[in-house]
Amino acid sequence: MKQLCVALFSLLIVSYTFAQPASIQRKKNPYKWMIGLSWNIIDDDGNAYSNLFDIPGSWNYEYFPSRLSVDRYLRRGWSLEGSAAFNRYTSSKLINDTTGRSGTFFCADFQVKYSFSRFLRRVKWLDPYIAMGLGGTYRTTQDPNFTPLVTTTFGANFWFARRWGIQVQTAGKLALSLDFFKTDADYLQHSIGVVYRFDPKKKSSNRFSKSQHKWLNEKQRYNRRNT
């Protein structure tokens, strides 16, 4: 997972470098604000590279949407996202290689996102993206309870309407601790939910002022002819 963090950071830098040509730029931003509500799944079994799909043994989730996100589009595919999520650990699930633990889970993240939709101009319904940022997690099953984290995310939005879409993503949470490469505080967070984007505001029209100005000029020319 540590290697994944480095690879994603490199990919963000490469994306910023090669996303500048004017031939790729769209005439207008796809949205200004985007909000999302989703279900989130916590995989905190202590095995970062194995048993990734052990749903009955390792995945903790709620039966109601418990993750909220707010995205602010900047320009050229770049945006900023803030999110918060709630979950609960059940004693039957595997938590850091042990069972019998139960408790609550809260997390908040702030990320920089890059969307690849600008390169898929003919596939308007698909919006893949990567993101990276910082966050914090509070877990009653962990000692200490609060953990600062580096967040790395891969995901995609699937637009089924002009403003509505389905968002699916996976985030790797890497604990910022002294034993960075040996800590058991890392975990995975999967989420799936609905997103809604607000269209950018259109520029106000100055047709009335232009027509009024034109009428004044015509009146002045008419008065000069009669003098």
C-alpha cells in the first residue's frame, strides 16, 4: 500500500504536466459544485494485500448511506473534495487479525482530485479520477483512537443523467506514524453512492444595455441631421 501511495502521487504530477495543451481543454467547466451521498465499507483486517474481497469476514458497513462528500471544481480537470463518513465495527468481523472487537468509526478527508474525463470527450457518461490528500480517523477499536492519515483514491463517476450519477471508489488510508512501514493502522475504504453536480453559472447577458446604447447613438445621429 505504501508503494501505491508513491505511484499515485507520481501519476498526479504526470497528469498535471500533460493536461495543459489547449487542444484537450473543454470550452466550459463540467460543473461548479458536486455533492454525494454513499454507503461506505471499511476493510480493517490488518492484511493490506490479501483477502481483499472477504465480505463476510472483513467488511464493516451500514445498511444506510453514511458518507457525505462535497466537491469544488477548479479548472482543467482539477478539483478539491472534502468528505466525512461514519461506520461501526461488529465483533464477528476480523479487525487487525483478531475478532471480538466492536466499536464506532469516524473519518474526514480533504483531497485534491484529477478527472480524466477531458481525455474521453466521446464517452461523456464515464468520469474516472484519482485523488490524494490528508485525513483523520477516529476508531474506538484502535489505540490510540485518533490516527492522521494519507489518503489515496481511485474511482469513477457514471453519469446516467445530465446532473445525476453513480460514484464508485476505493481509498487506501495510510497512517502517519513513527513506524510508517510497520503500522497496523492502515485500512481500505470502499464506497458507492449517488452524486449530483450543479451546472456552472452562466454569464449575465448585456443585450439590453447594448441595444439601449445603440438606440442612443441613432438618436444622436438623427438630431445632427436636423440641425
